[in-house]
Amino acid sequence: MQVRRLLPVVVLMLASAEAHAQRWWVSAAYSMAQPASNTAAFSDGLSLRGAIVDVRRSIQRHITIGVSLGWQVFSEETRDAGAVGGAAARTLLRRHTNAFPLLASAHYRAGPPGWPARPFVGLHVGTVVIERRLETRRFAVAETSAHLGLAADAGVAILVSPALAGLFGARYHFAREAAFTADQTYWSVYFGIALVR
């Protein structure tokens, strides 16, 4: 529902950008993340499995708008003690949290266009789909919910050529409570490449 409301706004903003500022930015980045709060309570530990894809368009010299798609998975494996048939037993539990952000974004880039390193800050709003899964040897339970998502990031783009940049940044993710799933938060660090046209 939130994506349906947000998508037309993003399309109109992209289409109404001034002709002299028609510069596109498409980036792909590898992401590592650390869960916090409720996310860490369910599946704690550093995540080394994540990706972010951004598409942005300049609307002014220092301002871009666009969309950001992502994926991050958190996993934890524990052995919990219990009783089976009057005897002590340890049960293997696997917990997974998959986060899929679909966000509209706005970024401010500092410095003149010719600078080789351009720092940036950004804000994101949209939908985050959270899938949580609990597995044992005998059964698995999963729940999926859509959340209002917010994110903020900061980083630097280092120009390698006029059409290619290296990208380094950090992002804070927040997904508001929805359905039976509490607020979800995590911090990510990412690096990748950006194609500029």
C-alpha cells in the first residue's frame, strides 16, 4: 500500500527534473550489517550477506533523487536446552531475518562536480519487507510483514573516470512495527561501484 502511494511521487519527481541536470547515477554495492534492538534479539551477529542497488537522478547541482533496493540477511544458530521424554536434550535452533528495503531517496553531494572525491548524505523513506524464520530439525515457522521504512546514510564517491566511481558508505535502517513484528533496526557498511551518465 505504501509503495503504491510513493511510486507515483518518485516517477513525477524524476520526470520533472530540469533538462540541464539530466545526470543519472546507478550503483551496486556489497553490504555488511550489524543488527540492533529487536533484530538482534531474534537473530544476532554480524551479517556478511547483503546488497544495495541505487538509481538516482540529479535535479540540481548538488541534489539527487531516486530509488534504493536492498537485501540483508541475519542468521543465528543456537542450541537450547529442553526435556524430551524425561531426559535432558539440546535442540538446534536456526533463526533468520531477511530485510528487503524498497525506498525513495534524496541525497546531497558536497563539492564541485570536478572533485575526485564527493562526500554525500542521504535520507530514504518507503517500505521494508521483513521475513523472519525459525527452524529446528523437525519444523520451520516463518512470518513476512511489510513495514514503513526509514534510512539515513553518509559516504563518499571517488571518481575513477568521468563515468565511473568507487562508493563507500554507512547506512542506518529502521522498520516501524507492523503486524506481529516489532520495530527492526540495523546498521550497515557498504562499498561498490557507481556508473554515472
